[in-house]
Amino acid sequence: MIELEPIATGPIDLRPYDWLVLTSITGSRELRRRAEGAPQRVAAIGRATAETWGGKVDLVPSVSTQEGLLAELPRPAGRVLFAGAEDARRLLVDELGADFVALYRTRAVRPREPLRGDIVVLASASAARAYGELGLSIPAVSIGPETTAAAQETGVRVVQQADTHDLDGLVGAVLAASA
């Protein structure tokens, strides 16, 4: 439903930051490619995001959302860098006074053939919005609350939301919706 397009930012100096916050696999991969130096500490939302970073990760919150990270991040956090999608929610920026760098953007992709199926799996709010623009009646399974909200705002019927906001949770939600 979406394609990802890197945004050319050039090198990004991580040394001035007390915390680097990573919220997606794509953001983690893109920042790793452009990083200069190392931040003092790294927080990643989700195991897969942390694994993609490849270096030391100091905090992976038990709830894989920006709210979950805010609940577990020690305060005061100091200087924070949030690097992610151009249209990422700015909750962390607002709450932590973080610097923000857009590393990539998402663009909706229109399928060439009509979509058919019993259920659609939505793993991001941008994918949910792109799917909603199609106006189809195939119900959806969502990876988490932000994706569910984006889907519902575009008229998509969400029949199940993942309990954990990761691949395992998404698979469990699909199985529950199919039962």
C-alpha cells in the first residue's frame, strides 16, 4: 500500500545527543547509514527496530508505542534526537523537546489489479490511510492503536488489533480474526 522514499539529509552527527530515539525499522536503517559518531544512549520502539540498529540499544520499552517509550524513558532525558518518517507523530518531539530529522517519507501506492481477500493486514498508519483511500470493504487487522485510528478515520472496519505491536502480535491478531 505504500512505498518508502529516503530523504537526503546528508550525514547526521549523533554525538551531541544524550538519547537517540528510533521508532521504525526503516528509520533505524536509514539513520545507521548516515550516522556520524554515537549518541550516549539509544531507545528503540520494538525489538525489530532495535535489532536493525545493530549497535547497543539501552531501552526497548515493554509497550511498543511512543507512549510506552515515554513511560519508561528516564527523566530528565537531556538532549534527544528523534529521527524517522517525515509524517511521524510528534508526541516524542513535543514531550521531550526533541530535535527531529525526517529520514524518509511514505507514498501511497495504487494496486494495478483489484484487491481481493478475506482480511487486510495494516502495519502502519500510512498504510492504513492508503488502504482507506481505496474504499474497499475488506476488513482489517491492525498492528496498534495509531494504525487502528488512521484506518477508522478513513472508513476501514478494523476487526482485530494486535495485543503487542510487533510481528508476533500481528500474527496473533490475524489468527484471532480468522477464528
